[in-house]
Amino acid sequence: MNTAIKTQNITKSYPGVLANSNVSIQIEESSIHAIVGENGAGKSTLMKILYGMTKPDEGEIEIFDEPASMSSPKDAINQGIGMVHQHFMLAKNLTVLENIILGIDRPSLKNLGLKKYKKSIQEVMSTYSLDIDLDMFVEELSVGEKQRVEIIKVLFRGAKILILDEPTAVLVPQEVNELFKNLNNLKENGVTIIFISHKLDEVLEIADAISVMRAGKLIDSVNNDNVSKTELAEMMIGKSLPTPPPRSTEKKQNVILDLKNLTSETVDGRKLFTDVSFNVFESEILGIAGVEGNGQKEVVESIIGINDIESGEIFFNGEIINNKSTRQRLESGISFIPEDRQLQAMIMDMNLTNNVIIGRQNIEKYKSNLATVKIKNAIKESESVISLFDVKTPNTNTLATALSGGNQQKFVVGRELEDDPSLLIASQPTRGIDIGAQSLIWEKLRESRDNGLAVLLISADLEELIGLSDRIIVFYQGSMVKELNSANLSPEDLGGYMTGLKK
Amino acid sequence: MKLSLRIASFSAPIIALAISFGLSSLILLFIGKDPVETFRIMFEYGIKGKSIVSIINRSIPLYISAIAVAVGFKMGLFNIGVEGQYLVGSIIAAFVGSQFSIITPLHILFIILIAVASSAMWAAIAGYLKVKKGIHEVISTIMLNYIGTGLISYSLTNVFDEKGSEYELPRTPELPETGQMPALNNFFRLEDLQDLHGFLFVAIIVGIFYYWLVWKTTLGFDLRITGSNPVAAKFSGINPNKLIVVAMVTSGGFAGLVGLGPLLGYFHRFTIDFPTGLGFAGIAVALLGRNHPFGMGVGALLFAFLERSSQILDLNDVPKEIERMLQAFILLIVVVFYEVIRRFIVKQQVKDASKKIET
Amino acid sequence: MTKNIFKSLLNRYIVITPILLVLIVAQMEEYSQLTTSGTFGAAIRLAIPIMLAGLGGLFSEKTGVVNIGLEGMMIMGTWFGAWGGFTFGAWQGVFIGMLGGALFGLIHAIATVSFQVDHIVSGVAINILAAGVARFLNVIAFEDIAFASSTASPRITGDIGRLTVPYLAGGEINGQETTNLFGFIENLNVFLISDFAGLVLGFLSNISYLTIFALAIVPLSVLILWKTPIGLQMRSVGEYPTGSESLGVNVYLMKYIGVSISGALSGLAGAYLVIAGTGIYLEGQTGGRGFIGLASMLFGNYKPFGILMGSGLFGFADALQLRSPKAVHGLLIIIAIFLFVLAIKTLFEKKYIPSLISLLLSSGFLIWFLNSESIPNQFVYFTPHITTLIVLSFANQRIKLPEKIGVPYKKGELN
């Protein structure tokens, strides 16, 4: 078989980080080649280089046996490489058609020729058995449909090599199957597919060849038939996977959080969640499972008081808190780790001392009688969080933006836990951070849970969800569909409830 | 922060000044005037004793106006309406203050309170429109400036006009002596120079109060985090709507003080000649001084210096409007450089932090 | 079918009711000026600068750059238009005015796109810069010329020319007067039809060629932005710059183009004020129209024809203020009635407090109307500004901003 892509000794570094180190990889034409590795292994950097978003410091690239050098995504497309990003690169206020043809023409004043394009796109769609309505606004599409648009977009530009970056990250098992079917179709039609992932199950299902990266290096490339999951995992991580710890089965007593028939307001003609009822006991972790966008985030934000609800009651420690402001709720013993730390949990251009006050500015610890900020207390607290949670930073004066993702998250988790809350709401608490930080956070969460904390956990990472939660409730289309016990549970089973197949 | 970074952040205004003078020199050359000579004349005139007093006097309202704008900026609000707000405050204070007489400290205090209150209320309208109707404050405050000017013009002629005076143009009655702010000359032993406005003390107090409010209080903390990241601010329990109104009212309150320097110091009444444009100049000074109480002080003095020293240019056959260009250049270039340097500093910090992690 | 039309009409009550009220009140002798061709003609003339500024705002914001420097760019348009018109001629003045505006647009682009300065800060700085530059240029350019002062320029030479359409509006052909069809209909004083004729006549009678030029830009904008590749790229840059960049769109270039066009259109607006209006540059001439243009852009929901409508509304308010303050007085009763209708509507929706407020305001306006003969000059002066606030108060709900507006974009930034 011919070689689609071949790289020799690709090296790339960023300030303080050697992202790719002497990576030499070979990808065969008309195959599905997976590149696996955990966060920070160097997969995305390699892909950015192959896609022309960035140039390597050293090394060569050959595409279809021709030496290639790409300084922009347009170069890459011209060479036949198309990228489907993890976070879709689609303009939601433009139509599917407009998104697909964007950038094909030079920016001229000639007529756009929408009809002509429509026809040729439809030809592409039928060749590869992909289907979508071209006149819809992207905003109106489902996640799987948006991904399909991305694929059509690159195929339409003549891509022969497709790079998919964590394509199943936002899909449910059923949409994943749909995607795999499409990928196999593409392979039959001569397309080469590079599949970046950290989900070993899927990789073993779909890939012909697998390359493992770790700490910027290419560890090895193997054929799918010759390797097992454990071997791959060991290559990927170099140590064993976390296992769910033994859990006590004693019945809990106090209900810390109690939601009764919560229904959201109607937004754009639909309700984000309806009739949600559940409770969280002291000394337990309740996990909320569900594909993003099924209402979990909105429920949690209603508990905090960011969103309004139309009906229902929220009880905290037996007291109804519907009419309390966010500030009051936070001060009464609820702590919150939001899912987007940079946007929602921290002030990036302020130092850690200031960031430790966020969410609790008005409590006696930080606010004097004259309404001034007690900065000394903040410094003390911040230093305490830094040491207890192993936050790697020169000191508490460092700006939040200077820390790595993992350290930022550790700081946020530390800040919330050290406040000694009765209820902690954690939304995607270890998303996008390194394994070291992740295990520390898991450890702290379990520790606090054992000490009596009630935790409401939302996680799209099924392993984290199963590993941490005592009970799991599944959200689908704004309703709570099932409560499960975390022992004896399989991801496929869970996925079934998450897509409404199982009722 | 490392010394080199400190130096870097000071360099922006200096570079901007240099480039602005450079550009203005080019323009002067283009119209056939000698730039070196021009600037020399300006400088010499500007450092004369009389000029210095005048410069300080001019800088007082500029400074206070800048602080009013800066309060808004800290939260990410653009209060372009300081212009209308201070005029509203001034005319109401001028009229009400002229209607009675009590001992001086109290009378002045009362006038100040009235100016601050009326100005704050005018600003509150914009705050309300933003919170309830989602109208961006840039548009609403600018519209309110025009509406305010119209209302002031009307009321000056029909409501507040001094009754029974032979003076042709409309004006409010004069403030009685108890409502006039004494000059500081005796205090500083500056007998033979023109009056140094007593309001200087108020300006200094305002500056200190601003610093305390923004950097030491919880309210200021809330303002700053909302300005930096409104989403996180909301998640931290801040009620953005409440804060917007509070910020606008505070900003408007400060604005009320802007016109009082002239009013209490030498105008003693509100007339059609009352100084205008201070609101917009304040925006420039706030941007120049980066919302910092000391920086804005320097900025106010700088602009006042330029204004004063350029007065002499007409006598030397150079259009004094070159000074306006100079001001505008400085503003635009400084704003660009602040951004450039800010990004540089952040990059440096990231580099430093990741170096520390490696070791 | 009719039920749907009726329903959508009811939803548009905010637009329909005032129009109906104006038509009704206009039937009265003393308020007849509300719907004459003279008023409409003036309205068009006054709306054009606002419309052009609004279109300018559109081109900039569609590429994701907030431009509140429109006022400053318009000021440059007035000065350069006056200078060009004085030195060369009318049409030359127009294009030089556009260039002046485009130059300042370019400055704004450099500051916001290449240097990542906050868009609003840059806009404010541009306005201040423009004011200073205009004053300075005026002083040195017309130093020894008669009829000029530091705040005014001499009159432009040449004339842009006006057109009156023959047959429909009584324009001349070969020196011969022709029939004036719409004028005739207008004078019949038939309800609605004559008023409509007045509107049409306003467009056809004594209309400046520059106005025609400006109006042509409206469909041209639609064409460019929605039917050409460059338009698509410009819009994509305001919606999703990182995505567009990865597809090879030159994001910086598109923003530069958008903002420069924005400056050119604002410059045209300024030039229009001078060349089709006063004939001279006058300091302060723009009077906040750049900002009202922004308001019309929002009101028009970022669509060129919406901007035309919105600016038409503002122009109308402006025209009344200038031509017939008496008619403005008539607006008081219209506002009173409209508020009363609003009070009833909110009462049905069980919004008691807004209903009460509307009722109180309505009575206030009614009392004012009954107790006065005319509105004081100074109040009339800010009619467009207060109209802006009122319009924005009602319209703000359904406006769709470009997704990434105002967000500084750095090349190579992948989310």
C-alpha cells in the first residue's frame, strides 16, 4: 500500500514545554490510523503541524511521497489534508452551505453562485453517503449533524486525508456507531483517516493501525490485530489505570440538597429541564450522567441561582432557598466548581490572592466592618490552598493566567473545598488537565466525601463518573430518566439510558 | 513584578509622547513652522509661575472628570455621559446654592452634595436603561448628553434665570460669598500670582477616595472583577444589574464635582459661558492615566500644561490648534502602546511561571 | 392566511400604531405638515447621513469590529468634503470626503485589529482625534480665505444638482414643465392615499443626485454582503473568526476592509451633510448623527433595508423638528395615545406596574399637549436623541448581533 503521510523527526517546543520530540510516523493510504495518548502527550501539536496551523522547529514531512511544507491550513487543504476539529469550526449564524463553501472562492465581488455550489456539494454527499440539509442554519443542527457538515466541508475541498480530533468526545454511543459507519465508507472510497483519541475501546473497534504518543514522543506504532487494550494503556500512561475504590454501603441519613419538581423557564420555545427531582445525602457523591446539552448544566446553575426556574423547590439543609440570591446561597455553605475554570471560576488577569476571594467576597473573613478587603487573610488562605493542593506556582502573587490548566483547576478545587462547605457542586472537575492533577483532585473529593461532604458531580468522563460516584442519575432531554448504582455498571449500559434507548 | 517589567509599563506613555511630538513636528514642518522653536516657546511659557498656577487650576476639573470616567472603566462601563452629568449637576447646584446663605463650610458642602446628587441621578437613567432595556451605555449616555444640554439650555433661560437683572444673557443668580470657595494663595504664600483654586484640596481628597474605593473596598473589588470577567463575577455571586447601577451612580456622583471647581472658584454662577468639554477631556485623561489615581493626575497636568503653553503660540504665528492634535495623537498612541505592553507583560509572566515549574 | 397576516400585524403594533396615529392626526389642519411631501423630502434628506452611518456601522460590525468612531469619521467627511468641494467641485468633494472617512477607518482598523486595542476605547480616541484634526486642518487650510473662521470653512464651489422626475413629480423636460401626478394626488387631501402620495413625492421631487447615489448603496450592500464571496468571508469573520481562518480566510484583511468601508460610508455621510446640505463645514455639524446611525443599525437588526427604515424614522423626527415645530406639538398627542394603548396592552398581559407607568406618562403627555401651543425650541432640538432612546427601549429584544463582535482576534488562536 502507498504511504499517505510520512514524517521524520518532527520536533516542536513552546516556552517551557517540549511538545513534540523526534516524532517519525508513517500512515498508510486508505486506512484508519489512530493516534492515542492522554492529554499533553503531544497529539494535538502533531496534528496542528500536519494541518498547517503551526510549523515544526525541526523535521520533514512527506505527503503521498512528495516533500511538503505547510505554513497555513490552506496549504494543507491544497495538499489534500482536511481537519475535523473537536470543537466544531462552524459559524452558527450562517447556513450549512455557506459554511461549506467559505473560503473556497477568492474574496472577490463576483456572484456567489449558490446554485452551482449546491449541486456539486450534493454530488459529494452522495458519493460518500452523507446527508444534510444545506439551507439550514448551523445553529439548528444536532451535534452529530454538525460533525457531518465538518466532514463534508473538507471532502468538498478535495481532502484525501482526514484528521479527526477526538471526534466522539461529544457524541453518544449511537452517534458514534453512525460516525464509524461513515468512516468505513470513506475508507472504502480511498480516503485516509487519522483518528485522534484517548478512548481505547473505540480505537480498537475502528482503527487499522494505532500509534501511541506519550510526553511528546512517539512510543510505538502497531497494527490493531497485534495489540491488546492493556498493552496500549501501558504504552499510553506508563502506569496502571485508576480503579474504582471500595465503597461503603451504609445508608446515609441527612438530606443536604433536595430538588422537587424543578422546571426551567421556556427559552426559545422549549424548556431546558422539566420536573427534576432528586436529593443528595451528606457524605455521598451523586453523579449526574448525560451527554452535554441535556439540561444538567442548567439544573446546576439553577441550584446556584444563576438561572431562574419556572416552578419547583430547592431545599438546602431543609430550608427552601428559591428566593435567595446567588451570593446568599454561596455564603450559606454551597461551593461550586464550574465547568469552565477560565471563564467562570477565575479572573485570569488577577493574582491567586485575589482569586481565592472569588465567590466569598462578602464573608466576615474577607470583608471588614469598613467594607474593605482583608487582604492578609486572603494571602494566608491562598498559600494554604497552594500547599495543600500541590498548586505549582512561584507564589500567590502570580497571575492566574500564568498557571497551567491543571494547576488552575487544583487551585479552584482547593479554594472551594477549603471553604468547608456542606454541599459541593462539581461540574467537569478534571476536564482537560493532566493525570497527576486529576488523581489529586479525585483523592481530595473522596476525602471530603468521607468527612461528610455532600457532592453533586457532573462529568462527561464516564470513567470519572463511575469511579467517584456512589449513586448515578442519568439526564436525557431535560429529564431525570434513571437512578443507578455505580457498582456493576457498564459504559454501554449507561450510554443506553443517556440516549433514551433504555427507559 | 520584576524591575524590567515595571520599567516596561512606564515606557508606554513616554514612547507615546515621543511619537506624538514627532508627528506634530512633521506637521509643523509641513506648514512651514519650526518645531523645535515652537516647542521651546511653549515650554518656556508653560513653566512660568503664573502658568503653573493656571495649569494646576485647569487640571483640577480634568482630574476629577477622569476619575468619574475611570470608576466606570474599572467595571467595563463606558460612561461617556460625564459631560452631560457634570453640567446638570453644576446648573442645579448653582441655582439652589444661590437661594440661601449659611456659614461657608456648610454652604459649600451643601452645594457639593446637591451637585453630586443631581449628577448621579442623571447618570442613573443610563444605568437603568442598560439594566432594564439592554441599551448599551455608550449610546444612552451620549444621547443623554444632548438631551441634558437641551434641558439645561431651556431651564437656564426659563426657570433658573436671574430675575430682574439688566444683564442680557441668561444666567443663574450669583452665589453669595458664603458659597464661594476661597483661593489658596494665602495658604501657600503666593500673593502676587493669580488665584490658586481652593478646590485643589477637594481634588486630592477625591483622588485618595477613589483609590481607597477601587482598591481597598469590597465594592471596588467587585467592580474590578466584573470589569475583568463578567461571567466569573456572576458566578461569584455578584448581581451584575445592581452593580451596574451602583457603578453608574458612583461615576455620576464623581462627575458632579467636575464643574464645582470653576463654579465655586471664579464663575460663581452658571452661564452660557460655563466651561464645556470637560467630560470628554476626562475620558482622554482616564485612558491616558490608565484609570490609576496617580497616573490620571499626571495625565491631567500634562494636558493642562499643553493647553496653557499653547496659548502663546498665536502670538508667534503658529496655529495653537496644533496642541489639540498633539493631545489626540498622545491619546491614540498611548492607548495602542498600553495594549502592546500589557500583552508583553503577560507573556513574560507565563514564561516565568513555566520556567519555575520546570525547575 | 388572513388570520396569520392579522396576527403578524398585531405583533407589529409598535410599528403600525404610531403610523396610523400620525395619519389620523395629520388630517387636522394645523398638523397637516406631518405628511406633506415637503416634510418627507426633508425627512429623506435628514435620514441619509444617519442611514449611511448606519450602513457604515453594519460593515464594521459584520466583521466583528465595534465602531463608535463613526461620528469622528463623519466629521472627517464633513471637513474633507468641504475642502474638496471648495478646492475642486461637488463630486470631487464627495469622494475626497469618503477618502477622509476611510483614512480614519483605517486608523481604527490598525488600532483594533493589528494592535488589539479595545474597540470602544479606540472609537472614543478616534472621535477625539477627528475633532482635533478637523479644527486644526480648518485653521491652516483656510487661513487667509474670506468667509472662513476657525470653526467654519468657506462655501463649496459647484453644485451637486437636484432632480425632479418629470410627469410623476412635475419635473421639467427641455425647459417645459410637465404634469405633477403625485402632487395632484397629494393635494386631493384624501385620507391615506394623499399622505402616501406625499411620501412618494418626497422621493421624486427635488431630490439631490447624491441622495440617489446614497440610496443605491442600500441594495448594493445587500448584494455585496450576502451574494459575493468577499461578503461571505467578511460575515464569517464576525461570526467565527478562528473557523474562518482555518479555512484560509484572511481574517485581518476582511476586518480591515470592513472597517475601512465603514469609514468611507461615514465619510460619505459627512460629505453629504456639507455638499447636499449646508455647503460649508461647520464645527459640531454632525450633532451625534454617527451615534444615531448606530442606533438605526441596531433598530434595523443588522440588515441594510432595516437600516433604511430605521434612519427614515429618525429623519422624520428630525424633519419635523426643523420644518414645523407645530407638527412636533402634534406628536405629543400621538405619544399620549400610543402610551395609552400600551397601558391597555400591558394591562391585558397582567403587567400591572408597566401599565400604570404607561398610563401616568400618557396623562402627562396629554396635559402637556393641552396646556401648550408649541414645544420649546430646546426640547425640539433633542427630538432625534430621545427618539433613539425610546426606539431602542422597545426594539432591543430581538436584535441578533454577530457572534464574535467586539472580541479582539489574534491570528493563529485555536479555541
